[in-house]
Amino acid sequence: MRRFGHTCQNKAFAFFTFLLCSGGAALAAPATPPLAAETSDVATLPHFSDHWALIATNNVAFTLYDGDKGTILGTVPAKMIDNIAISSDRAKIYAAVSMWSREDHGTREDFLQEYDAPHLALEHEIDLPPRALAVFKQQNLELSADDQWAYIFNMSPATGVSIVDLHDRKVVRTVDTPGCALIFPWAHGGFSSLCGNGSLTNVAFDGKKAQVTQTKSFFDADTDPVFEQSQVDRHTGQALFVTYTGMVYPATLSAQPVLGQPWSLQEAASQPKAGTGVQELAWRPGGKQPFFWHKADNRLYVLMHTGTYWTHKQDGTEVWVYDVVQHRLLQRIALPGPTASIAVSPDTKHPLLFAVQPSGKLFILSAESGEVTKTIEARVAGFLVVPTP
């Protein structure tokens, strides 16, 4: 045993001697090139494209998608209770947000964030009064057509609207709107809100003073309410208020709104008008974002499903496209599956139709042919914001 151990030690020593004599080449590691110093930069996006859309993603952000390529361009931090608006010149993105010091409780802060659109960089924050907290609705945050004013719907606990000067970056006025909610901006100088008695409250604002007027009731809020997601063109003040049964009430908003003749989505499609019967089956509008008014060609895109009255939140299986002027159905687009929300790019040449399924899958279709051009496993949450024309 002693001799065996001695022999092994000698062999190990001889091998060690060999390594020393050979310069240790057998253990030499390849030379590592020096590492270059890390650098960082900020990417710059091109001008906000007609075919881009901000889409809520998993209650943590609004993700900016390129509809032509089906790729992600960036994100804007915002939760489902927050609201997003894009300025008319597309240079700014605004987010009305609420936060708590201990995540879901503690001291609450409400503020309006201003992002530089080319870099998606947060530039300013404006303190706000307590705003209304609900699942995302575009009508909770609206901008004036000239991008000077932001209108933010409040509930603290009375309803009202805070008016923010986006140039001076401060709240200049809060206007009480008791019994009325949401914001539908005029072409100039104010906004209207929907009221629980079927009327409109109208707030004229000249930069300092606010004057409030109210219309007579024009729809029955008890038997056929108006969708909160009804559409308005902030550049013209033209609005389309759509009821749960599918009645469309056109209006020109101002201190004294002009209400047009109502028309039926079903009758415009040569079908019987939908009623309020519990077992009355008909094609009806519904979903999280069931409408998009494409102002460039005056077409109203409506997410439709077959159902009885009070199924206004049911996902749609088709998009019906209407001529707003002539009140007639132009096209029916079959969707790849049940769809919660839609939006359409604002351009006149080859507009895109964005459609979000309840599962979070995003479909991008040609708004002209209805053909699916992109399918994205995006896990998006069903709320979309596209730029205005």
C-alpha cells in the first residue's frame, strides 16, 4: 500500500513538472477581448402613424402596436382604471391616472401625465382633484380640438368635470354636473355630459367662466338607455348617441345643442326595429367598445350580436358598417370570433379595423374588405385608442 501510494505521488509530480516545463499550455484559456463600455440611448419613433393603436395590456400598460407590421413599438404605463388620450397633432399622449401610497390603499394621488409621443417619455405631471374611477372609457378623459384643454370626469362623491389648461399645465376650473356624467367635447368652447333623466348638461367655458345649460330629455333612460361609449367628433361637435336597442340620436353639441331625427340600426339594415322585450331576439349592439365613428367618410362601425334586450355588454360576432348621412347599412364584416372591442384607423386609404377578443387575442383586418391581415397573441384587455384625423 505504501509503495502504491508513493508511485502515484511520483506520477502526479511528474505530470505537474511537465506542465511547468511546457509553460502550462494545457491549462491556458483563450485570450478574452476587452469588453466595450456600455452605452445607452433613447429611440425616437417617427410621426404617430394612422395605423398605430394604443391597446390596454394586462392592467399594467397601454401597448403601442404597429397595425401594418403587427409589432410592438413601446408602452405607456397605465392601469385599467386609467385613461389615455392622444393630442390632435399626435405629439403628446395624456394619461389620467390614480395611485395609492401602499399600492391598493393608503394616500391617494390623482394626476394627469404628459408623454412626449416620439419617445414615449414622461415629461410633466399635473395634480388633479379625485377623478371618477371605472373601467377605461374614452369619455372619462377628452381633449379640446385645439389641444389646449383636457376635460376629466370626477366623482368625489358628486359628479363634475375638471378643466386642465394643457399649456400652463394646471387645473383652472372644476364644474359640477350633478346627476350627469362623461364628456363629449364641442368643436369650440365647451363640452356636454349625459344625464340620468335622458338630457344633456352643456358647459360653455371661455377660459375663465363656465356657464351651464340643460336640454330637455331626448331618450328614455329607464327603458332604452344610451351607451356611455357613444361617439363624438371633437373637431366638429357632431355626436351620435346610440341606445341599447340600437336607436341612433344625432346631435350638434353646443350651449344649445341641436338634436337630429333619430334612426334605427336595424331598420337601416332592412330589419325590424329591436325592442325591449325580455325574449325578443334581434341583432343588437354590444361589447366593451362597440362603436367607432370613422369621420373621414362618415361611416359608423358597430359591433353586433344576436340577443335579447339588456345584452348590451355581450361580445359581437359581426361589425356592421353604416352610412351616417343616408342611414343605411353598407357592409357586414364577419369576425374571426366573439369580439369585445373595435377601433378603426382614421385614414381614408386602406383603413385598418382593430378587433380584440375576450381571450386577449388581437385581430387586424382590412376595414374595406374585412380580410384578416394580422393575428396577434397579445393578451390585450379590450380597450383601444387610435389617433384622430
